[in-house]
Amino acid sequence: MWTTARQYSVNPNQIQLVVLALHPVKPAQRLDVRWNKKDQMQTEEWLIKLLTKPKDNPSKIREASNNLSSMTNLDAILEIQI
């Protein structure tokens, strides 16, 4: 989403990702992930930190990744077996 906003100069508030999970028996599940200017800035800051950190300290990279993943509550997404 960050790349789309940057590449195409799209206002971050106009970007939304819709994920549709399908199952042969269970009803379909829809997840709407909205993007905004705050998410855009947080992602940019995270990328700058990630790309400017020395590569000999993987714990800092993991910490930055954890900070980014906390922006979306992955536990709220129901798991569907395939």
C-alpha cells in the first residue's frame, strides 16, 4: 500500500485493500484494510530505519518488523484451512 501511494502519487486515505477468503463449505470472509497518512508515515519511517541500520544487528530489524506488524491486528483475522 505504501508503494502504491508513492509510485502513483495517490492520497493514502484513498487506498484500501480488500481480502476475500473463500472456503468450499464455510461462508466467505471479507477483511477490509484501510490505509491512511499516519500508516504511510509510519511505514516510511520503518523502511528508512530498516535500510539504514547496520546489517550486523538482526534484533533491531526484528524489532522494527514487530512495530510495523502491530499496525494490523493479525489475530483478528480468522484462519481458514486450505
